[in-house]
Amino acid sequence: MRRIYLDNNATTPLSENARRSMRAIIELFGNASSMHKDGRLARQAIEKARANVAALIGAEPSEIIFNSGGSEANNTVFNILAERDFGNRNEIIVSAIEHPCVLASAQKLEKKGWKVWHAPVDEKGKLRISEFNKVLNEKTALVSVMLANNEIGTVQDIAKITQLAQKAGALMHTDAVQAVSKIAVDVKDLAVDYLTMSAHKIYGPKGAGALFVRTGAPFLPLIVGGHQENGRRAGTDSTLGVVGFGLAAKMAKNMIEKYQKIAKLRDELQRQILKKIPFTTVNGDGSLPNTLNVSFAGAEGESILLALDEVGVEVSTGSACASGDGKPSHVLMAIKADPELAHGSIRFSFGLDNDMKDVNYVMRVLPEIVWKLRAISTVKIGDKNE
Ligand SMILES: Cc1ncc(COP(=O)(O)O)c(C=O)c1O
């Protein structure tokens, strides 16, 4: 059976170029910290990758710290606050729709006495700047707002938020895991102090990522006990992961135009869903070109996912009950989605391998799946949502 992969925000497949670069390096077993030839060769490969990753976001190579991925990068930023004296600055602002690894990192600091504000977003997922300004003050040490949301794909005006944060004397971090390669990301334009990236969202390998730290920005390592990454991240360099990431970053430089074409597929799927399946709501504002999050009233997201999987279509639930506690997603709650609708939401996240045939196939199978589930649902639809 043909498989149609529409879960690229969860992860992307390894690109052929990244795979080739990793195959070539797999025999290069030297420790990049060793001074002999094998070590030097590994070091060269890592520094080449660093230059590619830096170039992708307009950074200096020295501003890139390689690590295990987005979760580690986000944890690292919050750990700086935990370990460093910020004087009277003991407040943090995060947006209400951050990735769980940011929210959990902030919560850890809250337990240590930090004040954490969760800045609200509007019904499309955009940060409410006026509300943000109300909690931003001379006590704010860090503002952390993601560039693009993983569930609904809303893109924030980070340059503007950075300007406000820095005017108040706060440090600015953005989680750009979902944005890099899909939209223009340049640290000079964004002017952020810290930026998070992950290789497996840009057709690189899993378990590799980077944190951009602006030259001069406060920093303390999360993982200590080694001089690697200039003393900023201990542990023997993962040559394989870094080289794959570097190649993926090189290829990602030219992806924005391709994602603009992908947006047309996404828009067509959205158009057809809204036309052919009544009682549906689109969550988010469509600003990330590949992401479509839709709530289907009267149908469970998980049931839709499993039924689509059976006919070869791979998606994820927008309500991502990843915690297993059955609660609707914090992102959908933050945009004030109806909790019942939130349970019926599906995220379609397109990638570079998709085409219009995929959209047409989804539309051949999806309406019937939704109607069958609605027929056996106890939830009555039609009174609140069309
Ligand atoms: C917005 C965002 N931040 C962070 C992460 C975590 O990245 P990683 O899987 O590399 O740890 C993800 C992954 O889903 C993400 O979507």
C-alpha cells in the first residue's frame, strides 16, 4: 500500500545527501579532540558542519554549540538562569504555546523561586503584544517565545518581541526548531541572544542539534566535565550526527522556495476539507507553509489518525495527548479552541516529498472516515460550529 507521510513536524526523513555524507564519515572513528591524524580529520568534518549550520542562520561559526537537539538546547538556555546570578532580575516570560521542553524548563525555575509569566496568544496563536508588555519589566531576565509553533504553525514576530525584551534589559531566546528551512531565519534580523535548532526537522539525523549563543551573551554549560564545544558542552563530539546535520543545513539554505510550493498543497487540502467536510475548523493562521491543523467536530482525533493510518496516511493528532492524560493540547487551549473540538483535531504537516496526488488521496479517504466516526459518536454536532 502506498504510504503518504504528512507528519513532517514530528520528524523528517533523512535526506539522501545527509545520508551520503554520514556514510562517508562512518569509518572516520577518530575522536575530534585527539591531536593525531584521525582526530584532526574528525575535527575538520565537524568544523565544516559548523560553518554550514552557522551560514544557515546568518551566525558566526563560533556562535554555534552542537548538542543532542532542540530539547537539550532549550534546557540549556533555562539552565543558564538557574546557575547564574541575575541580581534583581528574577522573572521569566514564556509564551503560552511553547514546546513542552520550554514549559517544563520554566517550571523547574519556578520551583526554585523564579516568577514565570505565560504570555497569552490570540485565537490564531499570535502573541498578544499588549499583554506581553504588561508583564515585561525591569525584573525580567529572559523572554522565550518560539518562532513557529509545532502544532498549529503560527509564526511570531520575533524581531519585534526581541526589541521590546531587550529594551527592558532582558535576554531573548527563540525556539526556531520548526521555522528553520521553512521560512527565512537570520539571527541578525531577529537579534535574539539564543536560538534553538534541531537536525531531524530539516532532513538531518535524529539526536543532533545546536544552540546559537550570540557572542557576549551570558552562557553556562548544561553538561559539564569536558572541554568540547569550547567548554560549552561536554561529551565526545558525535561526528556522525554533526556531519549529517551540517549537510542538512547546507541543503536547507535552498528550501524556502520549495516550501512556498508546498504551501500550495497545504492550502488546497485546507480548501477541500472546508468545502467537503462540514463542521470543521482550521486552527492557526497558516503562516508556517507546511502546517495545517484542523478540528473535526464530533470525531476523536486519535480515531481519525488510526483510520487514516490503516489506509496509508500518516498524520498526528493536533490535540497530541502525548502526556497520555487525555487533556486537550495546551496550544489549542491557549487559542481558546472549544475543548471538544480540540479532541477532534488533526495536524497535517507536509514535507518536500509530498505532491498533489497525496492531497487528492487524502480527500478520497478522509470525508468517509470523519462521517463514519461522527455516526458512532455521542457528541452532537451542528449546534455550535458552522
Ligand atoms: C518547537 C519544538 N521545539 C523543540 C523540539 C524538540 O526537539 P528535539 O526532538 O530535537 O529534541 C521540537 C520537536 O518536536 C519542537 O517541535
